[in-house]
Amino acid sequence: MDVPPPASRSNPDSVSHDHGLASICRRQFGVFSHAQARTCGIADSTIVRRVGRGRYARLFPGVFMDRAVPETWEARAMAAQLSVGGDAVLARTTAARIHDLDLPTGIGDRALHLLSHVRSFPTSPGLVVHRSKSFDDSDVTRIGPFTLTTVTRTVLDVAADLDPSLLRRILSEGVRRQLTDATALRATARRLGPVAGRRVVLDMADELSPLDAACRSPLETEFLHLVSAAGLPPTAMNHPVVDGAGRRRVVDAVYLPERVPIELDSRRWHHGRLDRNDDERRERAIVAAGWREFLHFTSTDLREGPRLVVDEVRRELESARGTPLPTRTSPVANIGDG
């Protein structure tokens, strides 16, 4: 009598279910929710068994992580979003970090923040849900698998919690990347009403120049704000010029019609000897086309000697025009030169 072969231990349906869940995990930094596992056909008992065996880790109630994937901050942020669910979106410093705004290391690491219409008091440590009645679709965006507040809403939400210099830093980063502007900030501030930090953001929005969006680095933004506060705003930032050989070049800041060029020397772009030699050849070619000699400033110049920077720009403009310029009383006058 023929003996049938032993039944296969592998279940084709189970393999298919696991593939579906693995696809979700790949999109979500190794994280998945109980509901997502159920949708893929994974039984509750299977999840419990795999947690017991160490294959899955429980990050928040109803949210798990495949231990084959390294646990990262992004995985925990994804887990927080899945754990709260509903209309909740990642917010405040958590959203700022996902937007890759210019936050110092460590800020935004201690707690994961979410924003919701519904008041919620999660018991999970390290997870905070904020409630806002003034919260609509215009405040929400997506980056990859994350749903989070826009840069405009994020700046207003963190305004009361951050040092003004840090707030100005992340706001400027958002403007440089064209993720927010003065108009959007004012409109959202009006809709939110008298929230903490609103006045600070509105004051910073008033300080913004149309040239902020043309800046490509924090150093360029810092120079723009410094000279603008002194009544010497440049004509353009990252302005295209044609050098003596007919080549198109870009200068960090320019004053027209005086043809005064400014270069802002960061270590990133002007660090090595070859970089400096290239810069010198480029500048000679631009001067040969009728521009004045370049003025150079570094981040150290701007932070330790702001008055000296303003004075040098003023002298060069006066030399080009042949007449003295009026002096504006500005915050620069109250900054020490180190």
C-alpha cells in the first residue's frame, strides 16, 4: 500500500501573509500595528508567539517592531503615530526633526509629540499628544510614511518652547527651502489666535526679506539679516554675473549698480587649497568684467565682529558712490565685537 508523503509544514497562506507584513515593515522602518498585521492575515496568537520568541518587540500598545530591523528614532516616531492613530499627526520638535530643520543634536529626542483634535492622555512614556481646536488639513503634510504638521504650523507650535535664536534658525531654514514664508506664517498665526509664542513668530516674519528665499546657507541668511538691520540690504543674493571670459558665475551677495560683490566663506565650500585657488581665479575673472574687488566674510566675522562687517560694507559702498551713506541705529550697535 502506498504511504502518502508527510504534510508540508509550510503553509502557503502563512508565507503570503508574512510577505504582506514584511512589505509594510519595509515602508515603516520595521514597525507595524496590530490592525495592519490583522489586515495581512496574521493571527493574534501568531503575534503573541513571535513576541514571546523575541522575533517582534512591542514598542507601544498595539504597535510592534520586527527585531531583524535596527531600532531607530524614525522607527519610534512611526510607532508613536500608529499607536495614537485617529487624526493625530506628528508635531512640534518631532515634526521639525522629520522636516530636517536645523535643530541641534538632542532637541526633540526626549519625547515624541503629536497633535490631535481630540484630547488624549496616553500612558506610554515618552509620548505626548497635544490638543488643538484650530487644526485643519492645511496644517498637515506627508513625508514618506509620516503624517506631520507643515513647517509653518511646526514653527508656530514650537515658538514658545525654543530659544529665539534657535527659532529664528529653523524658521530661516524653512524659508531657504521654500517650505514657509512670511505670508503663510501670518495667515496661520491669525487662524490660531493668541497662542503662546505667536507674537515672536510675527515679529520674525516682519524681519524676513524677500531675499531670504534666495539664500542657500545659514551663513548667507545671517549676513542678509545683519546688513539689512543696518540699513544696507544687498540688491540680490546668489546673483548670476558674467565674468571677463564670458562664463556665467554666481556671487553670494551683490550691491548694484555699484557692482560690489560679497563672498561668504564657509568651511564646507571654501576649505581646501584647491577650493581657494579656484575661488581666486573665479574672482579675478569677475573683477576683469568690471566688478569691484570682493569683500570676504566668515561666520566668525559675522558673530564676533558684526559692527566691523557692517562698517566694511558701508565703506566700500561709499567708495563706489563717492558720497557718505546715512547711518541707521540698529541692533548691530548693541552687539559686542568680541
